[in-house]
Amino acid sequence: MKTLVELHGVGKTYVSARDGQRVQALDGIDFALRRGEFLTVVGPSGCGKSTLLSLIAGFNAPTQGSILFDGKPVTGPGPERGVMFQDYALFPWRTVLGNVEFGPFARGVAASERRRKAQQLIEVVGLTGFETRFPHELSGGMRQRCALARMLANDPTMWLMDEPLAAVDLQTRIILQDELLRLWGDADTGRERPTVMFVTHGIDEAVLLADRVLVLGRRPGRIKAVVDVDLPRPRDRQRSSLEMARLTDHIWSLIRDEAAQAISEETH
């Protein structure tokens, strides 16, 4: 499987807004994301998971090292890297339709084409009939469906997802996990799947979704382990439950002590 993203000696240091101290968020990250794989990222609170995602997205530049996307240096954001956040990040003054077609609009796509694309994606994510609703009129799950459709409107090669399901209730999360896998191409359809990097605090969610789980240690975040999830697709929660539980326990054992230390530091 070919490589899409390469990280070579990546580190990130920033200045804390709270006390002006320099904080090293990431250190010595060497990793390659394979084209078409679903990678999840877990680790203790504050270990740099979201920072790593933002560097690949091009929102921030690494302090050390380099990042290549499809063989070219990452120098800023690009439509080939779609991003989805935990907090929806929808434009409150735009309707569902207006939010979904914003990316193609910003790229200068003709009105008829971007409207056709937006309507198609709204149907795909199950929001048909809600095109004229504003974000405040939607449930949390519906907002995330809208955010997903907006990300997909640019036909990104890579999906960068920063805890996108953390803000919804458990039942909605299960439904959206299944929808996400369906849209990614959980079953083999013959088409090239997008490459996904999915940050989560939920180890069980990480195992359910992933081909591989990238485990980061506490700050400064370094790669602690890369765990292969060798389970058949499409995933069956019940049939695979024993193996999923084994993998979940294994990953938790890797970060348990460091997670406790991170929580202790946050409360002192």
C-alpha cells in the first residue's frame, strides 16, 4: 500500500497563553500514513493528538522536522485535506445547504454544480428535508452530519477528524460511527478509499474504526506504539467483540499510568 503522508522527526513547541512558558507538545514523530487506510490516534489528555492533526492539516507548522503530503511539503491548508472538528464549526448564519456548498463556492465552482453536489451529499448523510434549516435548529447529531457533508463537498483525498463524535450522545455516536464507516467504504466497493486520521479519547471507538491505532505517550507526545487491528470488514460489533475487547485492553494497558499522571497534573 502506497504512502500518502510522511512525518519525519516532527516536533512542535508553542508558548503557553496562560503563563508564557514554552511547551513542547510533540517530539520526534516519525510515521507514514498509508493511502486508503483508517488510522485512529489515542493517548493521554494533552499528549498532542490534536496538535498532530493540525500540523498535517497545515493550520500550524512544525517547529522541527517535516511533513509531506503525496510527496510534497505541507505549507498550509488545502482542499485535498478535509477537516472535521468536535464542535461542529458550522457557519451559524448559513443554512444546511449553504454550509455544505461553502467549500465549492470558495473554490469558484459554478452555482449549478455546487448545488447539485451539496444536494447529493445532504441526501447521503440523511439530511434531506433539512436543507433550509440553520445550525441552531438541528440536533447535535444532525449538526455533525452537516459538518461531515461539508467536509466531503471538496472531495478530499484525506479526512482529518478531531474527536468528531465526542459531543453527541451514545446512541447517536453508534449510528454515526456506522455511517462514517459506510461513507469511507467499510465494504470493498472497488473504489479507492479516502485516507482517514481520526483523533479520539475512546479506545473502544479507536479499535472499532481503525486499520491501525497510533498510540501517543504523555507530553511531549511521542509514538508509544502502533497497533494493527486485524479484524475483517465490514465490522460486526458482536462477532468481533472478544477480539475488540482484547485490543482495547492492550491499548489501555499502554497508556493507563500516563493517563492517570496527566489527569493528576491537570488538577494541580
